[in-house]
Amino acid sequence: MMNVALIGLGSVGKGVAAILAKKDLGIKITGIADSKSGCMDRNGLDIADLLLKKTKNGYCGDKEISASDVVAKGDYDALIEVTPTNALTGEPAIGYIKAALIRKKHVVTSNKGPIALAYKELHALAIKKGVALRYEATVAGAIPIMHMLEHGLAGNEILALYGVLNGTCNYILTRMADEGLTYEQALLEAREMGYAEADPTYDVQGIDAAIKLVILANTIWGNGIRLVDVDRTGIDLLTADALRLADDEGCTIRLIAEAIPRKHIIRVSPRIIEKNHPLVVEGTLNALTLETDLAKEITLIGRGAGSTETASAIIGDLLFIKDRYVQRA
Amino acid sequence: MKLEMKDSPGQLVAALKPISDVGGNIIAVIHQREPDLDDDTLNVQIVLELPEGHLEKLVALLKEQGVHIQRIGEERLLYKRTVILIGHLMHTDLSDTVDQIDSTGFAEVCELKMNMPAVNERSTSRITIKAVSKGDMEAAIAILRRVSLQKSLLLIEPLEEIA
């Protein structure tokens, strides 16, 4: 049995908690905190009861107990850090992750902020303490890209990567292409469907895709690329005419994140792409193509967001840690 | 290219062989006997693709075979790429934008399709560029990138073939 503490009880956190309560995976939640409260029990918490409280009251535990308390004092092997991404400072997540690593606890996170901003430092700290820092859920939701890089493609040199990493943009572009909608109409529809935030800037200007590209580049090449290094153009100035003109040629337009170190290219931009290209996926799907020296091209397609889908990536990381470090099956 | 050769057995094959010898690819051979031509020569038109820089070698080889080259019509711009430009294209002097490519001597705009919405709204155009080589195409696109930045235009490039 592996004990875990869960920090963050939004859509992803609830998904993780529900799956751990439902599936017998040998993982016990001994601490939970949301933004207002926390609770700990080394014998395991009653997840169903806590989720019910969260729905009813808006918080899950004791208001006297903070997330920092759970991180600092909880009895757990691995911390699950799933608080919202702060792309500017990475806090308070960086603080939680550091505190857990210093206590020699493994960390699994879906939070892009800490990994994009402080990967080098956190990675070094984890190695120093002999624990794992895993973040499969930060990039392309359910697609197991990190596992594939680490295991399936071990020994390959990654020459380039191309990806559709933002579901909101892909949904908007799909609708503009399929229905001839203007950007404004497609965005409005995406909002109604719950695919776009009230302030869509972060998605439509390619910031989210760029952050994911930074995470991938640092993981693959350890090149210390930062968000400001990404050559970034969003989709918010696209016209319906542009999609039509591309369509005349058997093409469409997609927001593509690409990194080709040998050409010094690291960029996120809308691109003309043939409709039958493997990266042309529909709706909110994500896709990633890697070009390697041995395997050549490999493309993964899957869901890039969603409570259960993102939880899938977190569960995968947790079971990897459980098997590798905590308890061999 | 249009060739003139002796109308005798084996001549046509002798004229075609050098093309494959220099790595060329024959696309079409048009062989027409003109009835009012009473001498013993044969006129043949050949459409072919040649790797860059091999034309002179082919010409020399054909001469060795006693083939007279009447005419070479060279289509030298081989690389094609289509981009989309969005913005105030007319207000920012579209002909200047096009000219920046055309004036390079190694690349040119060969097709331009444009949709113009209401006045003051941004217009969208699809531009196809031809260039002599891949490197020249990269240079042409780089010029377009610079011009787009200067004129606040949105340039949408194609995703290159994964190489």
C-alpha cells in the first residue's frame, strides 16, 4: 500500500480522488487540501464523504488546516499536486513541491507552472533526495508522452517534435474550418461548451501551448528553454477567409507547437497543413509527432483535457512510483 | 527541349540515353513527322526533369551523339510554397510586399488570391511562391516574415514536411 496526499480539489483533484476511491490500486489517500481547508488521517480518509462535503460546503475539511500543513506534516509517500497553474510565478505549487521533496517524498503534478518555471531546480532537488518528480499530466492530458519518451523510446535521439497541444484552439479551428464560422463565433461556441475560459487569452494566444512546449523541450533536451524563448503567434487574428483559402488547396489551419533543435526552431504558430496529415485532429483532441533517429516518426493522439483523462496520467505516474520505489508488485 | 536528329534507326534511343545518364527523368516525348519536311531529319520534343546543374552536361552529351538542340525552354523555378497573409494588405502596399519577393531574382510570387471584406476590415490572401532551390525558398519566406512583421501582417506558413 502506498500513501498519498492530494493538494487541490478542482476538476482534476476530484477525478483523481474518485478513481482512487473506486479502483483498488493499492493507493490510500491520507491527506487532502483545497484552497480553504485540509484534513489528514494516516489510516486513510473517507473520500466519498469528503467529496460530498466539498460539493455541499465548497470546502472539504478543517479550515484550521492549510495545504502547507498537509504537505509539511502529512503521513504520505507521494504528494499529488494538482492546484491551478500560475504561469507567472508557479506559486504556491513550487513551494508545496519543494517542501515535499525536502521531506524525501515523491511528487506527481499536473501543474504546468512549476515544471515550466523551475524544472531544473526541482529536478535537481528530487535527484538529490532520491525521490521521483513526475509530471505526465502537464502535457497533452491523457497522452502518455513522458512515459513513451522515458521507456518506449529509450535510446532514441529525439530530432524534432510537432504537436497540437491546446484543445481550445483546436476546437475553434475545427469549427471555423467545418462550419465557416468566424473566430468570434467559434470562440463563443467554445465557451458555451465549456472548452474556453472567460478570459481566453492564455489559450488563444498560444501561451498554454508554448508552456507545454517548454516542458517537453526541457524534458527531452534539457536545454533550459524558457517561455520567453518561444516564438509565439496565436489564432485570435485568423479570418474565416484564411480557412477557406486553405481548404481550396486541400489544407486546413492548425496551431502547431514545434521544436527542432538543429534548426534552432522553437515556435508556436498557426500553420497551413494538409487535411490528411496525422496532426490534423478534430475538436479538443491533442496530437504529438516525434521524429527520432531510430523509430523515425511516431504520432500519438488522445484527449488533452478533462477530469478523468488528466487523472489517468496522474494515476499512471503514481503506479510507476509505487512499483519502482515504494512497493514492488 | 526540342531536338533535331537524323531519321535513322537507333537515333531516338541514342538521344534519350544521355538523359538517364545524368540522372534526369523523362516526363514526355513528343515525336511528330512533318509531312512537308522532305529531308532525313526528325524533330522530337522532350519534357524532362533534371537535377540542378546537370543541364550543361546533358547538352554536351547530346552534341556528342550528333543531336542538334533547337531550343531549350527552361522552367527554372522548381520549389513551390503557399502561404496565407492576413491584415491590412492594401493599406500596407500589397504590390510592394509582392515586389520584395519578385525583386530577389531567385523567387517570385506566381499566384495570388485575395478576399476583401468591408473597407477597413482586414483582408486575407493566399500567395504561392516559386523559387529555384530549397535554400532560396527559405530566404524568400524569411523576407516575407520580415515584411509581415514591419507591416503588422499575420503570416501563416505551411508546416514543412517532416524531414
